[in-house]
Amino acid sequence: MPADLPVSPARPTPAPTAAPAPTPAPGAAVVLDGAANARDLGGWPVTTPQGGGGTVRYGVVLRSAGLDGLTADGGAALAACGVRAVVDLRTAGEVRARPDALPPGVRHVAADVLADSPQAAAANVAQFFDDPGAFAAMLAGTGVATAFAETYRDIVRLPSARASYAALFGALAAGEGPVLFHCTTGKDRTGWGAAALLLLLGVSPEDVEADYLLTNERLLPALQPMFDAFAAKGGDPDLLTPVLGVRVEYLRAALDEMTTRFGDVEGYFTDGLGLGPGVQDALRRRLVEPAPQGV
């Protein structure tokens, strides 16, 4: 018989390597049951003042529509995100009518952007929904673009707005934990807060506009019952789209007001909000993930 052949020791089968989790897209949706238009500001590419690159960090700053309808599951999801504070940009009347339903341990910060402009279009358009004729007359008289452009200029220039955004960005710079900010639909007052912050961090104007316009994808489908109810009362649903959604002209009106009054976004933070270079640098350190060396 032939000699037995040597047997090589068995090699352990390598454990399967888990595939890395996919990187979320910029402006990734956050599922908060009972709150529309919720998303993370992370992921947008950044160019720092020193010429370096990076991205906005995920999980540090979130934005959404109002949290008054937040369910128990939604509250649990908010808590799971680690949110420590919610900065509420709505008017005092809006807050009284629909207070946020926050889980225990989450601090509510009232920051009434439009306290000095109670007739601003963004806060009062809901009163026309029950009267389509009056709503159409309002639009024909001033034009929705004109009305919203003035509101966006207000959210840059009003003393109440400047104090409110200073409170928001100050809370973010303090670094006490993730922060969520919102208004009623998360599109106008919230949209400007997100745009100003992203510009300060070094996100390109084109990407800032892209983040702003995500509202039309994330919010309008959730508002379909409002379109349907308006149509049932004889209104033209198309009239609601520029009111319940956003248009880049609105944002550009705010940017024009900012540059006219303060020169640039750093001037807006310094002279408009009273948040000087130290706070601005703190925001960048906290919110920007530097690109790996050599990238």
C-alpha cells in the first residue's frame, strides 16, 4: 500500500466581512413619525476658509416641520437621535395653538423669528384656506413671490429674527448635544436657518439651494390632504404650490438682504447676530468633518 499522504492542517474559514454601511446622501431623511420634512443637515461637501475640504457632520443638527403631531414612536426616534434641545422658530401664537410633543429630557427653546412682524405671509397664510376666493384675491393683489420675498427679507432684518437665529446658532456652538430646529412646515424660517448655517460652514451656494429645494420633495406629498380640501371648497390646488412649497427666488431675496446689510455670511453672523469669529469657528469645528489627509 502506498504511504499515507501528509495532510495539511485545516484552515479556518474566514468570517464573512460585513459590508460597510452606505453613506447617507446629503440631506438624508430622518423618520420622525408625526413630523414632516425631517432631515439631517449632514453630508454636504465643504470648502473651509483655509482651503481645506470636508463634509458637514451627520447627526449633529436636524431640521423638520412642527413637532406638535409627534407620536410616541416619533418621540422615541427623536430621543434615539440623541437630540438634547429643540429650537422652535414659530410665533408665540403658533406655539400656544400647537405645542411641541417632546419626549422627556429634550429642552424646548422658544425663538420667535417673526415676533416683530405678526402679519408676515409665511405665518398667516393658513387663514385663507377656508376661503379660496379671498386667497385668490390676495395672490392677485400682491403676488405670492412678492409676499414671500418680503417675509424672507424680514427673517434677515427683523430684530426678533436676528435674536432668534443667534439663539439657534449659539445653542449649536455650545455643543451640548444634537439640536433640531423647526418652524411650522419646516420650509421658510427653518429654510433660512439651514441656508445661513451651511453657507457659514463653507457649503457651496449651489448645494445650499439644493438643500433648500429638498422641501418640495419631502413636504408637499405630506400636505396632499390640504390640496384636496382646498379643491373640495372650489379652490385651484395649483395656487397652493408656491405657498406650501419653496422657490429659489424666496431664498435669494433673503441672501440679497443679507449681502446688502452685512456684506457676506460672516458679516451677518458677526454684525447681524452678534456671533463673532470665535463662535463661527466653534460652529465649524463642531459641524465640519475634515477630509482625510491626502484626499
